Amino acid sequence: MNTPDTGWRAHEAAADTSWIQRLSPEAVAGFDAALAHARRAGKPLVEMTQDDFPLPQASVDALQAALACTQGHWGMCQLKGFPVDRWSEEDCRVAYWGLGLHLGVARTQNKASDILNDVRDAGGSYKVTNGRGYNTNAQLDFHCDSCDVVALLCRRTAKEGGASKIVSSKALVAEFARRRPDLVETLRGVFHYSYQGAQDPSQPPYYAIPLLGRADAPFAFRINRKNVNAAQRDFPEVPRLSTRQVEALDLIDTLLEDPALLFSMWFEQGDLQLLNNYTVVHSRTSFVDHEEPDQRRHLLRLWLAVPCAQQLPPDWAPYYGDDRAGSVRGGLRGSNRTQAFEEFEIRQAKRMNMQRKPFVPPEVPQGAAAETA
């Protein structure tokens, strides 16, 4: 009989660093050569294919090993050694998009339907209506991004702060069940989230899915309390949270800051962090930037649907678009999805041998009414 994986604790992530991998010189040379090839081709990102960023086996193997690490016990990987110090900012974009073509299908990420986001302080506000954290220097609430794997490439580090905070969802749920077994089924009820304005114009401004997948399905957990609170604040037609739901959310907040569960890591220049959004929850601390513009903290973010991703709970399909393992799903559609991106998605899904459903606008908000107190 197989022992269930109950995740990892902070001391285990500190002691066993098998989730950290490093590029070999051969792999680095492969990324340099592929970048030079892509620059000569000069295609817009959305028109590129793997053939426009041709990688040798050493580079492909490094990416696939890192991705495989996210689908196992750790749910995360830190792949170190990308030569961003000698790449220009535009080189970093091309190289990052190019390596993403070897990992999966990129997803749109915001109201503008951006496919490659800059994570840096652009003067944005976080805890406001429709606020997002990636363009601020604020400390972020714990959350899961709307994709199989979120990938962050560190181009520049902050002067101070900006630590990445990670919690194993499996360990969190196990501790939750130990403390409050009577509330576990509450996690499997419906919670409403605000889209924060990043939905397709045909979609309602909020959606509803459980926090925790069914007991008979592969483990999947998702939390973003900021967006749950926003749905309560902004949409009077959304059912009010029950007393038990609030208790469950409060306990999750407590556990996410529990030193036994919370693991902090630092980005170094050239690090690529990959996180599985179904088995880890993440956040970051606030940061202080350098004065020089090109020295300020700068990460590049891809949201990816990946061919090795797990099956999702069936009641998550209305939000993600598909619950099948290894399907093209997730992302925030935004208001500016272009025909060029649609063609990219079809082409890249075929290249990655991933199933893809066309988007069908919903007629009404998905999900049942929230449980009552």
C-alpha cells in the first residue's frame, strides 16, 4: 500500500535541496546559441515556434528535469545559472519566451491579455479594487496563480527584501485536518472569487470553485483570499461567506504563516523558479529597490499549461476551462486576446501534443450558492 504524500515542512525543504538544480555549461551554451538564432530570425514572440529557439539536448533535459520536479513531492524547482548578466533586457525576453516554448503553452495573465509579464515596481497599488501585486513592491498575500505552473526568471534582485515565501499545500491541508477535521469538507464547498477585472468581456466578474479538490481525485488546492474578499466587497449578489467558511479561511491564514510550514527562499540573478499551483502556495515579502533604473528588481513571469500536469477536480473545470490532465487550460483571458495569440495557442498545443478545447463564454456565473451558516 502506497503511503500518501503529505507534503513537506520548512525544515525538510531547508535540509534536502534536491529541488534546487543548476544548468551545466553545455546547457548554458545551448541557450546562448538558441538566443542568437532567434535574434537573427527577428520574429514577434507570439509567432515563434520551438524551431526558432532550437535547443540542444542538454538544455532540453535541464528544462524537463526542472519541470518534472514541480510535478512531484516538492511542487517546486529553482533552476540556477541562466546568463542574464550578459543578456540585454530584450534578450532576456526572447530567451525566456523561447525556453517557455519547450515547456508548455503560455497563458494570458491580466486584463491587457499580456503573455510575458514584468514583475517589478511600476508604481501600482495592491490592495485596491482590481489591484494586482506583480507591478508593486508590496508584500503579497499568499495565493495560487491561475495556471499549471508559474515560472519566474530573475533578471535583477532588489536592494533589500523580496524573499519568496512557499508553503506545501499538502502539508497545509494535513495540518488543517489535524486541527479542525470538522472543517475539511467546508474547503470542498463553493467559494466565490473576483476576477479583479481580468476576465474576458463575455465572462461574469467573479467565479466560484472549491478550495480543495474531492477526496477521490488527485490532490489540488487553491487559495487567494484577497480575491475572495474582493468578491464579498464588490458584488452584493455573491452569497455571503458562512461562519464555517470564515473559520476555514482564518485557519488557512494562520497556517500559511506557521514557521513549521513556511519556507523562504531568495532569488539570485539568473534563477528560474517554477511552482506547481495545485500543490504549493506562494507569496513574497516587500522590497526596497536600487536607485539605478536597470539595477531595480526585475523578474519575468510566464504562466504555463504543461503537458505533464495532473487531472483537476471536475468542479474546477468551469474556471480553468478543462480538467483533463495535460490539457491547455488556465490563465486570465483579459480584454485583448488577439487572433495571433489564438493561432499561437493552437499551433503550440499541437506541438506539445496537448488537448485543447475552444473557449465557450458562460451564460451565468459558475457554481452553486455558498454554504449557509
